[in-house]
Amino acid sequence: MDSFRRADSVHGPRLSLLAGTGGKGCHRRDLALCEGPALVVRGYLTGRAFIAFWLADGRVLAGMNVNVWDANDNIQHLVRSGSTVERAALADLDVPLDQFTTA
């Protein structure tokens, strides 16, 4: 039963995002084949301090903050603004996150 809970916690957010953004429906075992938003990670997955962004057509559809302080306002602005961002710049820790919100 633990493996099912882990699968749901790992794949649940992506499936929810796919459903909410018009991505083609798919079963969680086929997740690698699903069409939908691209994931951009900013930070350190192994250190469990990162921000995950889901992008479509260069626009941030959603963001998830994991142990990164003082980033929520910038994440919310990016999602609400609908402005386009470059994936590489968004993932780059040397580019200040507030740079994307001051345009």
C-alpha cells in the first residue's frame, strides 16, 4: 500500500495540472507519454529546497514552493501575470526571481 501512496504523491500534482489545463488524459503509469505543461525546477531537488514551475507556451501556469522562503509573492505574480518567461532563465539561480515580476 505504501507504494500506491508514494505514486499518488509523486504523480498526483502533475495529473491534477494536466486535468486542469486541458492536457490529454492519461493513466499515471503512462505519465512520461502525457502531453501537458513542461516542468522547470529552480533550486536543489536533493537538498529539498526548490521551486517547481509548470509552463505552457512560455507562460507559468502553476508554481510550487518547497522550503524556499520569501518566494510566494513572486510565484503568484508569475502565475497571474500571464507574461512569458524563458525556461533557462527561470531555472537559473543566478537570475533573481523578482526580475520576472518587475516587467
